[in-house]
Amino acid sequence: MKWHKVILENELELDELVGITVDSKKYVVYHIKSGFYATDGECSHEHASFVDAYVADDYVECPKHNGRFHIPTGKALRRPACIDLNVYPVKIEGNYLMIGLE
């Protein structure tokens, strides 16, 4: 696994997300009440970017068709989204949030 710097931990506010692209693939790192999480950066329904998505409690809502996903597990919660998101490990190293990718 290779770890990639995302953002300083204190720069990502509660219920916010930040996008990152690694090798042409988009990912998103979230800060929610239970901690920091990372998922695919696009909706599994029609590949809309989550950069402008709505985050509340422990879910993210796609800005295109309002599909919802549970952030900690990536599980699709509301149609039209029906394919779960991949979830990736996040750690804090030297005040930076890091995402782990294979």
C-alpha cells in the first residue's frame, strides 16, 4: 500500500470533503463526527464528481441525482445509486491526512 498526502488535518472542517486525484482516478476524503474516511470520488450511478456533494451525519449525497452513500462503509443507501463505493484507509501522519491506495 502506498500512502498519499491529502490535506492538513486541521484544514478539513466537520461535514466537509476534499477531492484528490491519483493516477487519473478521483478519491474523496471526508471529515464526519466519527472521524476521517475516504471513498471513490465519483458516484457509482453516473460518475458525477463528489467535489460538490452534500455531506451530513455519516452520508454523502450525489449532486447529480441525489443518490446517497454511507461514508464509513461506502454502502449505497438511496436510488438511483445501487452500487457501493470503494472505501480506503485514512491515517494522520505529521498533521497530514493520508489516503492508502494499492
